[in-house]
Amino acid sequence: MPDTSLPNSWDARAKAHSFFGFTDLPSIAERGTVVLTHGEGPYVVDTDGTRYLDANSGLWNMIAGFDHPDLTAAAQAQYAAFPGYHAFFGRMSDQAVMLSEKLVEVSPFEDGKVFYTNSGSEANDTMVKMLWFLHGAEGRPQARKIITRGNAYHGVTAVSASMTAKPYNAVFGLPLPGFLHLTCPHYWREGRDGESEAEFLARLVDELEQMIATEGADTIAGFFAEPVQGAGGVIPPCDGYFDAMLPVLRRHGIPIIADEVITGFGRTGALWGCESYGFVPDAIISSKALTAGFFPMGAVILGPELSDRLQRAVDVIEEFPHGFTASGHPVGCAIALKSIDLVMNGGLLNNVNHLIPTFEAGLAKLAQHEHIGEWRGRGLMGALEAVRDKATKTPFEGHLSVSERIANTCTDHGLICRPLGQSIVLCPPFIMTDAQMEEMFDKLSRALNKVFAEVG
Ligand code: PMP
């Protein structure tokens, strides 16, 4: 751990002039911050030289680790060739053109078009504006409502935070009006006593039907879903969820958007999360692994129907008045092209599928603990939910901050994992070796035993 006692320590300097997002202030007041200087494969190293195995791939994004030479080489070559350009006024870099072609080629769509942003939040905002724009142009200006699900995370900008169904957004007076939230499809937590998983699913479908009937199908602009909810605590949907929900939306002509910011590019074992769940959405929101975290970038990938409709709307108005200065940044595009190549041809996706059985077995083993209520996950994203009482699923008392204590104990042992609600979340980089996976579970197991002995 960094030395926090010195007045001009990195910790003191970090606290003096930087704001940390999503950070529990009492915790960093007590424990100090961690200031990092570099990475080595899946490890990050702090200013004292302490190495941490980052079991969360940074923020779910650093799929190729923290020092992949092919990605830095792609960035360096592009910086030397053409270090920056926009995508306004009919001009864009050759790298952006090539990346759009590649994204459409590897997407589940037969054809389509891409729009670039700098982040996942902006990509969701962009998608919402595209829907508002095209519904308006098609004579349905009232079609503005957006449906998402409880525990969804779609970002932090005013619109994407409104889509994010988290109570903490109340401090900003969000959600904005017209953002509707369905029940989170987490059977273990949301299922009622005596309700089978099939009955739970039927209730969710009924809730969707009711919502559409009450609000009016013609007032709804679109439905957004993460194939596996990530920042909600790694929640794969209940059995048959998309197969049952999507036909209802299709029947009412409501566009279906897959937010693949976490699940895209191999995280679930297939290239796309929607592929893992056997559906083709109308559009995909991408970010994070798109550039393996080596560049801030997001993308909206529209399938053929939405891109045709949007193009027709743009043709009428003669302009889509939206875009960011760094949309389609050539360095980001060059990195993304290399990252996609590493995933598909360089062994990363193969390694994900090699690691999945060990990952699932490791989670299942830890879930035998009397204070782990369930393990859940899909591909290389997983969670363990801590409970006081396994039989009744009673959570630990909030003031005990059990998941934070587990994560802090892991950090003390050189492992970074993330507390989310009462869960501990793991999302390892795709380059992990078997030995590193063993190290991850070994350190987590020791932390669980220590903390549960204290609070159990
Ligand atoms: N959508 C999903 C599914 C996400 O997980 C995130 C970020 N965790 C976002 C959107 C927002 O992305 P960003 O932080 O790049 O704005």
C-alpha cells in the first residue's frame, strides 16, 4: 500500500487536487488512495512498486492487459501518420472508414452503419437522439420514451444516467421524465416466494405488455438492454428472457438496442453478448473492449433497418446535427482495428473460451461458502453475492460494508476486485494465464475467509 502519512505523498497530492468518481470518501480517508504508474500484463503497479492483479480489467475494458505491445505499436504508428481528426463536414480519416467497415463486418448485421463517440455514455445518448430524430422525421414526434430495466447501467450523462436505473441518480434529480424501468430479470433476487423461473419470466413479459398498453406503444422510442447486466452486479437474465421479451417489442414496432459496452468483443465467450443469447438487436452500443481500453472511444452500430431509416430521415433534413470533436479519432480507430484483430485472430477469444470452465469452477467452489448466496456469470464476467443467511438470502447489515471489506482485503493481498452492492465482481482480462487465474481465486478465497470470520 502507498505510504499515506507524508504531506506531499502521492496520496495527499491525489486528494488535494483531483476528484474521484464513484468513490466512498470515508474509505479513502481511512485507507488512502492508490496511485498507479504502469502495468505489466494483467497487473498494475503503484507508486511504491506494489503489484496488483487486476481482476476487473480496469473498468471491464483492458481485455489485453496493461502493456500489450501490438496496441501501443498501432497507436505509435498512427500518431506518426495522422494524430487526430474529426468526422464532421464530410471529412473523416481513412482509419475511421476502415473501422466502420470492420465493425459492420464482424457485427451480427448483414449491413449497417457506425457513428463514433468517446465513451459508452455518449454512445447511448447518441442512440437515443438518433431514435428521437428518426421517429420525429417519420411523423411520430411523441415517440420519446425509453424503456430500460432495474439495475441497468447505461452511463452517467444526463440521458444515459436516466436510463441507468440506480437510486443514486436521485441526487441529480434524475431520471428525466419519460425514462421507464422494468423489473430486473434476476430470478434469484427478484423471484417471489414459491414462484418458478418460468412464472417469474411470465410476470416480466406481462409487466412489459402492461407498460406498453399504459404508456401507448406510439410514445415509446426504444428498448435498451445489456445482454448481461454488468455494473448492476453481473446479472445474466433469467432463462428464456430475450426469447420471450423481444417478440413483444417487435410486435409493437419498438426498436431493440443491445448495450454491449461490457459484453462486446468476446467477454461472454462469443463475439457479442446478443450472440450468446441467440438474438439480433436493431443496433449495438459499443465501447470499452472496442479499443481494449487503450483509447477512449464508443460506437453506435446500426443494423440495416435502423441505418436505412436514419439515412432517409437525414436525407430529408439534410443533416444529422450531432457529433463530438474526437468522434472517429484516427488513433482510436487504429487501436480498435488492432484490438479486434487480437480478439478474433490473435488468440484472445480462444483464451476466453479456454478460461471459462476454470473461471466458472472457481466461482462455484467459492459459492459453497455458507455466506455466499449465489454465484452468477456468463463467460469471463462473474459475481459472488455475500449473504448473512444462505437459506433465506438475507443480506448482511449494510453498516458492515461486507463487500467493500472483502475488496479492501483483496487489495491488501495484491488483488483488485470490485464490490457492487453485496456482491464481489470479477471480470478478468482475456490474456490471463491459468496460473494467474489460480492466484486470483486463491487471494479472493483468503479474503472471503478472513472477512466472513470477522462478520459471520
Ligand atoms: N453501458 C454499459 C453497459 C456500461 O457498463 C458502461 C460503463 N460501465 C456504460 C454504458 C458507460 O460507459 P462510459 O463509462 O464509457 O461512459
